[in-house]
Amino acid sequence: NAGVTQTPKFRILKIGQSMTLQCAQDMNHNYMYWYRQDPGMGLKLIYYSVGAGITDKGEVPNGYNVSRSTTEDFPLRLELAAPSQTSVYFCASKGQGGSYEQYFGPGTRLTVT
Amino acid sequence: QQQVKQSPQSLIVQKGGISIINCAYENTAFDYFPWYQQFPGKGPALLIAIRPDVSEKKEGRFTISFNKSAKQFSLHIMDSQPGDSATYFCAANYYGGSQGNLIFGKGTKLSVKP
């Protein structure tokens, strides 16, 4: 199993551009999450999904959108990129049945200039 | 209060020493307290976790101490090794709507000197 994969690893965007961060998991997990990590600030939840077709906002959703058309994939869309979205983005997944452990991908480092 | 306060921000320990990282919370509805370890350029990975009905959990050199009345929990790394140098995050699980999500502390960067 590859676990949780994310693409791209690095990206530089200009202000106002848009992009999609890709996330996929092969563990048949129902729950998937997007976090952003800023230096000294821990991880902040952007959006999460409890299954295909179901998504909900986390703590910091402004400027982002998500969709979940399949169990495996959970892309994060940035529209009109702003410097405040410069961050490292992590996708994670979690199985059901009482499991609390989240499995994280390797991250995408995004710079908006 | 949906916060987990973590200290210190950074920690330097000599090889063989004990590393101690502390976290505090306010919300008594939190029901699961994990610690995640993150190496540079990698995603966080679960290290050890505890539920609030247990006061201590040990896995190898890593121990969580949990004080429910004080709303505090801590990670102890015994016989710290240079390979333990990483950033450590405490977290707490809360239920928002129908499912649980994690609230993370701000992290502690641990450096273990040889």
C-alpha cells in the first residue's frame, strides 16, 4: 500500500492564480482531511470529508474548496491564490470502526508570490 | 474552548537524557489524546495515544502521563537519542457535528545532542 499520496510536492503560484492539490489514499478510508501547517502554529483543519459526496468545513476554510467524488481522492482547490495561503498542506485519512488514528501524506509546500 | 496549549516551543536535550513536553486543554469533552512525531520534510505520524480513563501509557521509551483533574498531559522520552530529533505535536479529539476531529498543539521542536 502506498498509503496517502499528495501531488505536487512543491509549487509556486502567482497572486490570483488557481490550482488543485491532489490527495489520494489506498486504504479504503472513509474519512479524509486537509490541514495547513504554518511555522510555530501547528496544524489547522481546512476541510474534511466523512465519505464520498460529503464534505464539511474545518477551522480555516476561507479561500479553499474541496470535493469528494470517490473514496480514494480528496482534492483541495485554491481559487485566487493569496500570499496568506503560503503554507505546507497535508492530507490525511482515517478508517472507521472507532479508529482515531489519522495517516498523513508527505505534504505539498506552496508559495504564493 | 477548542484549544490545546503545548510547551515548550523548542527543547534541547543531551543524548541519554529525558525529554518532557507538556500540553494543557480546557474542553472536558475531549476523548482521545495522541502525540504525533514529524521529521523534516515528512508528514506527521502517530507516536502514542491515550484515553482520559487511563493515567499513564508506555510504549518503549515513550510514555504519556495524563492528569484528568488538571487537564494536562505530557510526553516523556526516556534515554533520548539523536534519532528522536523531530517536531512533536500533542492533539485532542473532539466531536464537531457527527464525527471526531483533532485539535493540534503548536508543536515542540526537539533536538537531541550527541
